Amino acid sequence: FFHHRYDDLQRIIAETHAACPDISMVYNIGRSVQGRNLTVIEFSDNPGVHEPGEPEVKYVANMHGNEVTGREMLLLFMQYLCNSYNSVYRVKRLIKSTRIHILASMNPDGYEIAARQGPGNNNWVRGRENAQGLDLNRNFPALNTIVYRNEQYGGPTDHIPIPNSYWKGVVAPETEAVIRWIKQYPFVISANLHDGALVANYPYDQSRGRVINYGSWQRYAGTPDDAIFRQIASTYADAHRTMSRPDSGCDSGSNFGSQGGITNGAAWYSVTGGMQDFNYLHTNCYEITLELSCVKFPPAGVLRREWGNNRNSLIAYLEEAHKGIRGFVLDRNLDPVEGAVIHVDGINHDVTTAKDGDYWRLLVPGTYTVTVSYSG
């Protein structure tokens, strides 16, 4: 239970894989501005392979380099998965039924800047951005603007293409690497771990109204899947030891315990170009943002307590990938159909099938009319 610089992080990932080679694999999705690897460890009973019908999930931490609790929680989580596979039935069941990807640090350059200051001297901004001075959680394609216009005038509200104009701007290598990663795997559910509050934040992050000043930011912007996002956010908050308690919160005034430890992103403050909205609007992936600690770079002495607060939540949240409906779409020859559309009446957001014709459609309990279609 201490803070890990870049070399230590890489060592722990390598040692974890070496201890559990049959259920893990390590790969890099790219490099940071300063050349540090963006390293992912994967857990599965068949690592390196997408098993048809098995949902893929991901955790991402340390997107803001000075927000470090999530980074340490994911390092502990990967060791817990490895060490508990043969002794904890719930862990074994999760790994045998789910392909888990963990990116403990999306912004290793920013972390090194923050770590040089240390927890005692760190402020709210030093190390937050990458080495280019870019806030990575404002650097993704802002697809909400397109969707909000389509809601008014007609047009698609899911699987929105990335506009060509986006690539003409300044795109961080870390952002570009994560975009490629998101598009490469059929992720079903995801969480992005931050610090600065204690809450599970769900989409949309970007307000539908024009942002003029701070007061106008606070306007609820629900997705068509608002019910399922509230469910999965509540799953994390309720399994956390303190997040959903009415007396939980931060001295800064960010107290969400009275709301069950969850909030709509735009109802808190509006974010344009955020990662969780991009996941939802460009792919089939449902992502939320987890704020784990009031202090962005806490002293190492609190990490043991934070691990106790978050361990069960990290398991419970990934289990949500198995909720709702799932199956395969095949043609008359029983060959898989990739790109078939799964539509649920009354929810203006569709998911599509992956390469093996498999799909996962998260839903809250209820009765639904579902239509599957494919062009031609």
C-alpha cells in the first residue's frame, strides 16, 4: 500500500502476469508523449482471445495524472484477481465468464509530474494534463453536439462517426491510443477512475444547453439509457463502503451521499470532449466515471482503507455486463452476422453485433419489444 512510479507500475503488471500466466496477458495500446507505454493487463480463462458470447469490460485510471487513487486501486485489483482466482468463487466465475482489460495509467507523464511534488505538496492542477498540456478528458471527439442536433431535426443517435475535422485539431497520442483500443474490442461496460469527489457519475457529461457560466452548467442531460446508467452507477456506489451513505461527501461541497452516491454528469458540471460520452455515442460501450476520493493525491497511508472501500465495488460493477439480454445473430446458413442492429422499442439508442454475431444489450428488469435488423 504505497504509491508506484512508472517503473514500479510496470514491474507489478509484469509480476502479476508471471504469477498467473494461464489467466492473464499483457499488451500495450500505445505510448505517451514522452514515450512511456500505455500498458494493459487482461484477465480471462482464455487470454488473448475473444470467446463468442463473452462480454468484454475495461477499467481505465489516472487519465488525470494527479488523480492517483484509481491507479493504485487497479494495481491492487489486478493482484487480487490473480491471487484469488483459485480461492474465491466469485472471482473465478467473473474471469471464466468475462474478458477483463485494465489500464492502470492513461497519463503516465502527468503522473510523474504530480509524483515529484508528492501527496503533501500536490495541488489540484499540477500533473493533471499530459506532457502537451492537454486535458485528456476534454480531448475526445465531442459527438454530443451532433446527437443533440439529430434529436431535434432527425438523424442517428448512436454509433456516430468521428468527424474528419476532429483529426485536424490537436489529438494527444494517449487519446488516439485509447480511441483505437475502444474500437478494437467489443466492450460492453467500462469505468473511468478519477479523484476529487466521492460519486459515481453517469452520462451525459455534456449539457444540452449553451454553457455561459458555472451556474448554467448544472442541467441534467440524460441519455436514452438513463435507467440502465442509473442502475450500474448505483451498483458501484451501493457496493462501496461509504459512497452511498447520506453522510459521505467532501469538504468542497461535493456531497452526493444524499443522492445515493450517484449523479448525472451534466447535472454536476458540463464536460465537452469527455471519454464516457464518446464510448456511449461511438460504440456499444456503456461507461461511467468513478470519483473515488476527495483528495486527488492522498498520502499512502489511506490506500489500505481505500482498497477496503472499493474492492467489492470493482467486482460488482463488472458483473453488470451480464445483465439485460444477449445472444447471437446468424444468417440462414448459421454464419454470424456482424453489424446487425438490436433495437429496443422506446429506447432511442441501438447496439450492434460484433464479429461473431454476438451482442449484449444492457437493460433494467422489465418487459421489452426487441427488433433485430440488418441491411438487405
